[in-house]
Amino acid sequence: MAQESRRRLCIDFGTSNTAAAYRVGLGEPVIVPLGQGGPAMPSAVFAGDGSVVVGHDAVLRRLQAPDAFEDTPKSRIDDGEIELGDRFWPVEDLIGAVLRHVHQIALRHSGLPAFDSIVMTHPDRWSERRKNVLRRAAGRAGIPAETLRIASESLAAAWYYVYRGYDVSVAERMCVFDFGAGTCDVALLVRDGVDGFTVTGSGGDNHLGGRDLDARMIRWVHDEAAELDPDLPGRLRAPAAAIALADRVRTAKEALSDTAQAVIELPGTRHTLLLTRREFESMIGPFVERAVELTRDAIARADAAGTGPGGPVIVYVTGGTSSIPMLQSALSAVGRVARIGDPKVVVAQGGLLRSTNVVQGVDTQKVGAEVSARRIAFPQLPAGSVIAGVTVRDGQVVRVGEPLATADSPAGRVTIDAPVAGTLHGLDLRPGVAVQPGAVFAAVGPAGLRPDQWPRLHRTPAGTSPVRGHSGPVPPAPHRVVPQPVPAQPVLAQPVPEQPEKVNGFGLAGLIVGILGFPLCLGTIVGLVLTVVGITRAGGRRDALTTTALVVNVLGAVAWVAFVIWAVVSG
Ligand SMILES: Nc1ncnc2c1ncn2[C@@H]1O[C@H](COP(=O)(O)OP(=O)(O)OP(=O)(O)O)[C@@H](O)[C@H]1O
Ligand SMILES: [Mg+2]
């Protein structure tokens, strides 16, 4: 099937949360809104009355029969069968119920009749046995075996990183650090060829995750509660109170990534506890140290095995728990920490960006990321920068970082470099042309990319590098490929928004003058003129601002005309 029309779904079945995204052809990955107000849903299952309920519904029903509830079926993958309610359930049936639900929601959300391939992601260190459970679970979910693909979570994250316009040079290493709810997975990757990655080492701990932090906090709550009232810890351990407390503790933990303190209400009591970020950090210190140690170990093992370059490390953090600022600063001792996109949905989106050379059911450690189709825009260069020479031609295949042109800027001569690899299309670069940061000058992607597809592609700024030996000052902070942050917000039903449009200065002036100057007839006229100039300069395009300015000034003019007519008629 032609790449442009392939419909793919990726499901990241996590310990506590499941996320999914789909993609049609070379379009932007679309996140499936599985959560209530968020992209992910709980991976939980509730098996009562002979049927399995999943996600939020399972969480809602857990109080009815706590022993029929399993909040993390992924953590039970080795158990074979799980006792829930009054019977034993094969673990693949429970996971299959979650996958079936996600698949159905994705079909409904996309409006597609089916997906041509469905990618399931898994931790790097999973044994073949566990991957087989995942495959069987997909079968239980009604996913045909021939459409199923599996990919490692770290590779999916690396593909996402590159797709968002960042890159890893051949001298660097990428350490994907995925700290979720149940596991801490570390994988070391190096660039392999133009588009690929090779996993050179992995490490981590299958029993270290956000849930351990929650457990540590709950211990703290019990200790504090005992000081308030010695009977309190016992009451907090009652099933309903324990469930409510776990939720409140988790919410407080997540809030502390953004705030300096959080309040925890003790369920069934009038007591509250205040937890400061400082106290929280002293509590989780040992977990953070352990996570850093696991990262160092994985890197040291790869170094000892001599499986890749020994260059600088980019620590790409994913997984919800990696949102904790203390963890990120501790990891910065290992390498440059990068956090791109919503860590909960990076893997689900990245799994869609894989190459077609991943063979069904084969878990390969060496695959290429699909050539990213993008529009390339001029980078941020000082005003007055002009193209000096063009070094490529339309239709040429370029590599990441390959110079496309040189530009003379007031800060010196620089090259304008390809941010992604692929074939150049519609190249519009000529010597003497002024560099307009953000303006698109080419599309890049597979050789067969059609002009009608170009406008739908994500826009990525080109990189720049200083030209050595050229007289003139060197730009203060040249960047190798694409260091400028590219917007990487999660996509809910809509393509990722383009960079924000510039404010229409004339339109804004027209609005202000029109409103403030309304008491004077001249103010309205000047406001109207400014607004029309603003719209004309924007090529006739009206945005919300210029439309408002136009309406205000037209209404002002109508009011003045009416007033003059009234004044004349009434003498
Ligand atoms: N802002 C935050 N600060 C701290 N922890 C957070 C934050 N947001 C989410 N978490 C924690 O991250 C964990 C969920 O992360 P994620 O969804 O990546 O895990 P998962 O994919 O379910 O687990 P795993 O990858 O281990 O299988 C939970 O423990 C959650 O409490
Ligand atoms: Mg995960």
C-alpha cells in the first residue's frame, strides 16, 4: 500500500496509563483522547459479573468489589492468570480487553473503517515471553496478527525526538530515560545512517516507578497522621479510605512538579496535611539517586562493551515521573537533559514514525525512522541577512545538517542546514533574497511527495552553522542542526498548530485609534484607514484582530454618519 494512504494506530500500553495515537500517511500523528480531559486512560481492569470493564469505568467500580479490580495489569504480565472477583483470568484476556477498548475508541475518533497496521510498544528489556503475551492480548482484542507490529518504547521515543526537528549527531549518544508508573527504563541509542538508530545498551529497573514514590508518600502520611491521632493510620488503611488516599497522594505528587507545596486531605476526616516540595524531595531522594545510578550504569556498560561512540550524552526524558524537576536536575550530571512533548504521549506518537522495514512480529533493535516530510522555514537570523549562495538543487536528496545555502548576516556568514533528511521539493532559494525567519522555502520528504501534500506538512526551521574562515564576526550562538525548540504540543484531533502568527501592527493600531478616537470623528476615520492598511499588507487575510478592528471602525463610522444626518435634520 502506498505510504501516503497507510492508516496506522500505535498503542502504548503502560503500567498505570495507556495512550494511543494514529496517523494517516505522512500526516501529523493524532492523539486519541482516551482520558477524561487528558490523552491517557488508566490501564486498570475490573472483572465482575463475568465480564471485564476497563479504564475509567473500572476505576469507578473498584469500590464495589476491590478484589475484582487490578489497576496495573501490565505489572502482572508474568503471572499467567490473575484472580479477580470469583475466578481466575488469563492475563492476556485482561490486557486484551484494554486494547479492544482503545482500538474501538481510535476507530470512532478517526472515523476510519480500519487500521492497516497497529503498533504496540514495549519496554526494551522485555523478554520474548512477555512480548508473546502482548501479541496474544492483541489477538484477544480482535487485532488481526498480520496487522500487528511491535516496537520498543525507547526507539519510538527517539523517532519522535527526530520527528520534532531535533537531532543526534553521529558523535553523540541518546539516552532515552523513561520513568513511568511501574518501571524505569534506560536505553542508549546511537545514530545509524541518515535516519536510523541502533540500541547499544539498556538498563533500568522493572520495579522502580512513580508508584514507589506514591508508596513512600503514603508512609509519610501515615506517620504524620499518627501524630495527629494514633487511631488515624488504621482508619486510613480501610479499603475505601486507602483508595481515596492513594488518589490524593498521587495528585499531590504530580502538583509538586509545578508548585512549592501541596495539601493532602485525609479521607473520612477533617484533617489535612501540608507537604512542601522540600520535604517531598528529601523523601524521594533515594529513588532519584537510584534512577541516576541506573542511567550511569547503562552508559558505563555500553562504554565497556565498546558498542558505540563515547561522545556526549543527550538524556531524553519521557514517562510521567520524569516531570519531577529534582530528577531532571540530577540527570543533568549525566548529560544534557532534553524534554520534548508531553511525556505521557511521546511513545504513542513515536511508534507511528517507524520505518516500513520493521518486520511483523520481529523485535528488531536496528530500524530506521521513516523519512520525515516537512516544510523547511528560514531560521532566526539577524535582520538584513541575505542569501549569498545556494548549494543544492530541487529534487536532490539531502542529509540532516547538510548545508542548503549560505547567508550573509550582520553577524557573519552562516550556512542554512537541512533540519531533516529526504528529497528537496519546491526549493525556492536564490542569491540576493532576504532571509525572512519563519518563511517556508522548501518541502523535504520522500521522493514521491506531491505538491498538494506540501501545505499540510509540519513546518520546521532550518539549522545554521557558522562558516569557518569567513571574515566577519561569528554569530553568538550558532546551532548545529535545529536547536530552536519546535512546538511539540500534544495533538488532540487537530494538526499541531503552526508557529503563532505575528500580530498585525496596523490592525492593532486601527483598533486602538478607532476605540480611543471615536469621540472625534477623525479618530474613526484614521482607525479605519489603519485597519485597511493592515489587512492589505497581510495580503487581504483577516484575522480575529483585524476583523474586530474593522467591525469597531465601521460601526463607529456608521454612528458618526447617523449623528451628522440627525444633526442636519434637526437643525
Ligand atoms: N507531573 C508529574 N509529576 C510527577 N509524577 C507524575 C507527573 N505526571 C504523572 N506522573 C506520574 O507518572 C506515572 C505515570 O507515567 P506514565 O503514564 O508514563 O507511566 P506508564 O506508561 O503507565 O508506566 P510504565 O511506563 O512504567 O509502564 C504515574 O506514577 C504518575 O503519578
Ligand atoms: Mg510508559
